[in-house]
Amino acid sequence: MTKRSLTDLLAQMTLDEKIAQLVQLTPNFLNDNDANLTGPLASMGLNPEAVWNVGSVLSAVGAKETIALQEQYMKNNRLGIPLILMADIIHGYRTIFPVSLGLASSWDMELAERSAAIAAKESSVAGIHVTFAPMADLVRDPRWGRVMESTGEDPYLNSEFARAFVRGFQGSDLTGDTDRMAACVKHFAAYGAAEGGRDYNTVNMSERQLRESYLPAYKAALEEGCELVMTSFNVVDGIPATGNRKLMRDLLREEWGFDGVLISDWGAVQEMIPHGAAEDNAEAAHKAIAAGVDMEMMSSCYAQSLKELVQSGQVDEEWINESVLRVLQLKDKLGLFDNPFRGADEQREKEIILCDEHRQAAREIAAKSCVLLKNENVLPLRAEQKIALIGPFAQSGDVLGPWSIWGSQDEAVQLFAGLAGKTDVSRIAVAEGCGITSGTEAQAQQAILAAQDADVIVLALGEASEMSGEAGSRSDIRLPEVQLQLAYRLQQLGKPVVAVLFNGRPLDLHGIIDVADAVLEAWYPGTEGGNAIADVLYGSVNPAGRLTMSFPYSVGQVPVYYNSYNTGRPLTPANADQRYVSKYLDIPNAPLFPFGFGLSYTEFAYGDLAISAAEMGETDKLTVSVQVTNAGKTAGEEVVQLYVRDLAGEVVRPLKELKGYRKLKLEPGESADVQFTLTEEQLRYYHSDLTFASDAGLFEVHVGPNSRDTAVQTFRLVK
């Protein structure tokens, strides 16, 4: 439809119909209308007629259900306006990929895009039109459970992943390609900076810090064409994001030019009341519509109050018209006016979902997401070795992680099954050893017995999925004590120990890193997790994952992140014995494992770092080069990382900032010349007056395999 046609349609709508288009409900509100008269409908302040004008439904899935729901809706909608069906498709629909923090460890945008495209294809054939992804929140606190949904602590890398996910979900022709779906970037803004790592908690930072670190990834998603934005639960500068007019209308709409649909998170409009920013539903509705929130998810402020606010003159009806038009435009972009059922197809659904091609992709991506943190000549395993597979994740299907709502643990490959595909099953002894948080002496003894004849002990440890994700904040981010005790007792047998970790956040690894001879971070690897991990453990895949978030030495360091500021009294090797410097008395300042870290089954040697000039003008391009050689005996992939430090800025600058990276695949003995190009634009930052510019002066350029182990050269920017 043309914009004129949509405007004409809008003109035919009553005020009640328009307000209903701005409401999102779950499908139960539509499925049994009569039963809802005195139940959910009444509690939401909706009448039965309003239900058939509701603009969207969330969490209806499956072609049979979505087609029936749309048919029923279209029969009852006076103007024939179709329903949008939305759902949380975070890291896969039925074929589940690693959680986002794990997938980010691949440092591979093609894999990220591919995973989103497969998720979109499975979701679309099941009748879903919009996903609430990607999450572009930058996170520096691993106590926050939703870190598993993030891609880490770096604004540049987060931005690249946000772009890749949007490309994968939406493709290049959202209207014509019914195997794609609209993406909704979230949570705008700075949800990942919740104080204390406690979900839904306060966010407090300067606008300069917000713009420099937290906003870039959202903006990148929008530049890639992302169709929707979701508000965050937290306050921004003391005002809940969902009612924050400066954030939503001034920055998002006016400054960035976003004209897509802005949707609240679940109940976030009404939550302005307990926040202390609204006295009642009417004030919450007023503030949200004034901020430009187009759609209210699962609370009733709009339904109960907007009509009266318009009739009393407190709300300009033009605000509502603008929001309704944006909702109608999204429906048109999705092609729903021409085909309300879009890609939903029961027969294709059977052919596409969990097909071999998708499973193979999940296996490949999960293997490339694993990060080898330690290896003292234990890995890779050999097929002739006897393995004792022990731990609560040895035969657990809980490998999908949070937000794998539509996935099935029964369809997931357990670690035992993966190992059994690499060696004769008679060589594998299995014991649980303990549960996730509790265990018995009988379980421990069974594990010790299973390990007696083994050549290698593989410990499958971690967090249950409900210990991570939304509302999964933890103050103690070590492995549960019962698992650490099991590991210690098994170490006493004197056999090599390999720890495989299943978790959704960076952990404090004390108690396992010093017990195990090898540690593989597998995250929640998804549907093909067992096969993927076995591929890595047995060397079919050489681990190439690199951390996108620092692993703390202790929770007492948190937040600890690579791109931090220096202090006036920085800790250095030369002053480490002095008291009056910025340090802890009981632990190091540095994380246990830094951003960008990851081991391989081979070794990579870096040559001398070179830069093309000692000075760089505003229009010049500086070339940074280094030779990298595979000095080992196995083919492998390296992630060569480029960092820059501005040594003296108008505002203090981070110790390092990632500006680029290159993934290399090298055969044994093979070398490659890696070149990066730096421009003045890459040296810009937000100054104290919020201007975005660079400063003349001295800079460091760092190149290495992670943010800690780098070679350095200096150059001067001349203006």
C-alpha cells in the first residue's frame, strides 16, 4: 500500500480502533473471548470489540496456531487490518544456536548473520513476523543475568554484531522475502549498565558516557535498517526510558531520524508508577505517548486512559495518529495487507524446522563459539583414550540456555552423545557426580569409581539455565561449591582433568582453573552442543573462540573491562610494592582472562609491528602491519586485534579501544601479512561539550592476540 492509502485507512478508524492498534497482548486474550469478559480482558480495561483491533500479539507460534489466530482476527476486524505476530527469537527458534555472548566469541559476522537468517526462516514458516532481537546492550558486569543475551563489553564489536544480526533477520527485501522477519533492537537504552548487576535496576551515567559506550550498537542496528526499537526497563538520567522524551523523541526520533515502531518492554509503561515517575495509569500513558512509544506491551495504560486524555485535551490526537501510522507502515512492509498469513505454512514448517542443514550450521557455529581458556598438553583427546565423563552436564539436555523458549531439550545433543560419536562408547564411563547445586556422597563415590580406569576425566560443569538470563542476577559468580568440591576430589586421583563449562556469563573460575589441566568455555551451545564440543575436544575443530567480555579474577573487581580509564596513580610493575597506588591489597587489578583472549591447539608467532608514518594528518591514512605465522603443527585460526590509545585528550581516554580485527586461517608454517588502515575519523570521541572530534597529539597503536598481550608503536596526529 502507498503511504496515501495508509493515511486514508487511518482516517477511517475511530479513536477506539486507533488506540487498540497501539496495544500488544498475548494470544489467550483472543482465543477465548467470552471467558475473558470478567478475567484478563476486564483487568486490562478492554472490551471484546477492542480485542479485534489490537495491533499485535506476542508469543503465538506454530503455523497452525498463527494461521487460525489471524483468520479469526481478520473475520472480526472491521477494516480488515491484519495482526502482527511477534515473539522472542533470541538465538534460534527450534534450531538453537549458542547464546549471544557465546556466538560473539566466534568474532565472525558471517556466522552471526547466518544464525539469524536460519532463525528467521524457521520463525517465519511458523507464522512469526517480528523478533525481539538483537539485544545491543553493552555489559561490563557479569553478575547481570542478561549478559548471556549481549555480545560483550566493546562498543565497536557490539555494533558489528548488531548489524550482522539485523542483516540476518531482515535480509534485503522484507516485503518480498517471506523467509525473513523484522528485527527489534533492544533495550533502549543502557539496560546493561544496571547498578550492582541487578536486573531492572537503576542506570546512572553521564550523557557523554552514554553516547560513547552504550549508544553506538543501537545506532548501528538502525543504520542497518532495523524496523523496531524496544524501550528498556531502567531509568536514564533519572527518568524511566519508556517515558523519557529526551531519549526517545529528541535523540531517537529527531537526532537519529528513526521513524519505525517504538515498543515498550513487557509492562514497562505501567512500571513508571513504582519507579515513582507517574502517579497512575493515566499519567504513565501520557508520559509514554509523549515520549513517542507507539506500542504498549502487556500493560493497560493506553487502553484505559488514552481516550480520556485525548478528549480532555491533555494528549494531542496527532501523537496517536503518528504512532498508528507507524504500526500500519510496519504491517505494510511485512506484506500483511496482501497476505495476512505471510510465510506461515504447516507443510514447509515440517520440512524446514530442525532440518539437517540447520543442525549442521548450529554444530559449526557452536564449535567456533567455544573458547579454550587453559590447556596443559591434555587436549585434543585421542579416540583410543578411556574417558570418564562426569558432572551434572554429562547427560543433560540443559544446553540451550535462557530465551530458547521454542527449543526442546529432548532435541538437543547431550555431551555424552557427542563424545560417543568420536570414540567407541565402551571407552566412556559416565557418572553425574553431583547436581547443579547439591549432591550426595553416593553420587561422588560413583564418580570416583567411574574415573578409576580412565585415562582422562572430562568434567561437565556449569550453571543451570535458570541461573542466567532475565532476572538471573547472581552476586557469587563462581561455580556452585558442590561442583568445585567434586572437581577437587577427582583431581586427587592424579589423572588429567578437562573441564567443560556450560554457563551464560563470565565466571570467577577459581576452584576449577587451578584444578583442571584444560578448561573449555562452551557457554550454552545450543541444539548441537554435544556434537560441537566433541568436535573441539577431539580436535576435529581447532578452537578459535575469543572472549568478548573479560573474566574477572574475583567478583570484587566488578566491573572489570579492558577499555577502562587510567588513574592519576596507576599500578605499574615498578610501583607494585607501594601502597598509595590504585590497587587491591588482596587481588590483582587485572582480570583472570582479558577481552579478546582464547587459546588454540597451535601457536601463532607475531613479527615486528610496523606503522607507515610517525605522523598522521587529518586526511591521511595510517597503515599498521604485522606478520603472523602459524608456528605449530596444526592448521588454526587466529584473531589479530587492533587497538588504539589516545595518550592525552580533552577528556580522559580509555587505556585501549578496539578499532579493528582480522581472522586468519593458517596452515602449519604458513605466514600472512596483516594490514590495518587507521583514519582520523576512527580517533574521534565525544568531548565534554558532546562534540564528536579528535584531538591532535600522541597516540599508541597496539596489535596482538588479545587486549593484554600486544605490541605497541606510537604516532602523532597533526592538525
